[in-house]
Amino acid sequence: MASVFLFHVVGDLTVGKPEMAEFCETESVEAAIRAIGESTEAGIPVWRKRSPKMVIETPEMRQQRFMGILNPFDIVSYLARDWCLEDQEKAMRTPVSEVVVHNASLLKEVDPGTRLIDALEMMKQGVRRLLVPKSLGWRGMSKRFSIIYNGKWLKNIDASSNNLINQAANPSRPSSSTTTTRDKFCCLSREDIIRFLIGCLGALAPLPLSSISYVGAINPNYCFMEASVPAIEATQKVPQDYPSAVAVVEPTSDGQHKIIGDISATKLWKCDYLAAAWALANLSAGQFVMGVEDNMSSSRSLPDFAANAMGGDSKLANGGGSARARKFSSRSIGFFTNPSSPSFGIGRNMYRGRSAPLTCRVTSSLAAVMAQMLSHRATHVWVTQADNDDVLVGVVGYADILGAVTRPPASTIPETQTS
């Protein structure tokens, strides 16, 4: 086991993390779209309101108030319902409690002195967010992992944090939280863990330079759907755990899958949610991911969307635009196609932009895939054959990487012995 997991603690990863602002279950879908667009990740935790009579809240009470994590796919799937498409204004005013998938096990509160190896085990078991008390002056047991966070320089913190350091050195000893700011927390995600690990590649050597096939990071049990089926079927296929994604494929003559795109929360992160919902309900999976042009003839009527359809600020829908009504196009949900090639059956290489799936090869190194996920702010990378960039063989997600870097070396077979 690499020492980086044993001698680092969760508090080391909270340096520079912003304070978490609770998003309440009574907020509307419209407010959720705004919050997700402003968040650093494609998803926000949803909480029940805290009772005004509650003077002191224990971790158990806080855990009971947590409902789940709301992501763009959940919202688009909800807005794709028939009644939502008929009355979009009412749908946008719907409380998020009716949209979020309830799952309290996705978040767990931990002490800043919790060892990194223990945090990794929690996330491997399905925890997506760690709720960490915001300390007055956490310096941790080790060097800060970065001098910047999300492009902002960190400020020097001079307050004392001896109590938290002692707790980190002795995890079994009860902690006195006198240096922890009351009711202030930050959230750590799996992406934060991966970002920390990519800064410690030297301590993990030679693992990062090994192929994802060799370290066992490829998950062959991916979700997929054929391009010819209705896109709405993706709502029945998407897994509850990350990666929250469905590959859209075309079958080959030899029974393999040729990937042409995917329907996922990260693809829908900063899109026109109303246009995406209509497309999900009315188009095939191939048309959804590859694109439909304004001038393309179709058996279905392409609707007009007003720029203020969100009930005020058009930036919530599509990041801005004119006030005039506009015809539905794949461009409105962030997908860009080659205007001369509107058919999705001619091959993925004819298209560019967000519609192209993020892929790597089975021979790609673990470090390269980690960097690829972070640079694209993606929760997953689809894996193709070594000699064919189109034939899909699996997917790599956050949990797969965490499992690979923490797997005991004795359980792996030397790469020179593999065929």
C-alpha cells in the first residue's frame, strides 16, 4: 500500500475547498438548474430543512436530513414526462424533492483527521460525497496538495489547528471540536480524490504508468443502448451509481458494439434542459447524441422554444441568447454536428464537439485516463479496443480508479506474463 494513503488525511484535501451551502428540498427545479450550472461538479446534494427549534445538530441528525444528489440527467428525465412537456412553466416550479433520487447512503460525515485510505474505502463502497467540518486553521499532517483550487490562489491561514493535527495522528482518540467552526462544512467528491492522487503520481509509481487493462481498472459491465431505439429508454438503463451514463452504440456484424455517443449527466451538465427533455422524449438515441439539424426533414415536428421559456432568465436554459423564439436543434443542447452529414449512421468520425464520446484504449495508462477525466470534468471514460477506436469493450469510472490504486500488489499478475 502506498504511503500516500496511510499518512495523508481527509483534512489535507479540504484546503481551499469552499464552504458548502445547503440546497433545500423545497427549492424549484429552475433553482436547481441554476445551482448545478454554478457548481464545480455535475450534481448537488439536496437536504431537508433544518428545524428552527434545533439548537445543536448531531451528525446523525444531519445524515437523516440528507436526501440524495440531484444531477442533470435526473432533471432532464423528469422534464421529459408528457405533462412536463405540455406545461413547462409548472414543471420548472416543481420542488426538487419530487425529482431527486432518494439515497441517503451517498453522503457520509467524517472528521478531518480521517485517514485517506479509510475515505477511499468508503467511496469504493458507494459513498459519493464526504461531509467534512470546516476548521478554523487546518494545516494537516502533510504539505498542502495544491497552491490553487479551481484557478484561485489559496489564502494563508494562520490560526492554530493543533487539536485536529493530534486527532489525525491518533484517530482512535476522541476529538474535541473546539477548533471546528460550528455548522460550516465542505464537501469532498470522488473527483477531489482523483485530483489529489494525480498530484502524487510519484508516490504511486510504477502503477500510474501501467495500462488500465493491467491494473484492472476497466469495468466490462457497462450500460448501453442501440442507436435506433427511443432515447427515452436511457432513463430505464442508467445505473444508480457512477458512472451515470449509457453508451449509444451500433451493433457490428460480429456482435460487437460500435460507440457513437453517450447519454449521461456530464453531457447534460450545461445544456438547454427543456430542449434536451423534448429530444429525449421524441428522438432516437442516435439522433439525440449525433444531432438533428434545423433543416433536416423529420416525421416529428420540431418545436419552437422561446428563450424565456424558463420563466425569466434565459441563461438558465442555454447560457444566454436572443429573446426571439428559436427552432429546436441539437445545438440547443450543446451537441454540434457536421451540417453536411446529418445522418447518424455514417460514423462517429464525421462529428465533432460535445456529441463525441470521451474514449481511451485498453492500452492507455492509468495516469493518462485520470488526466483525461479531470481535464474534461467527466465522471467516466469509455474504453475501446487497442486497434479499433470505435469498438467498445468497457468503461472506467471514479470507483474503478480508486479500486485500482488501492488494490494489493500481490493480487495482480506481472504485465510481462499477460497475453
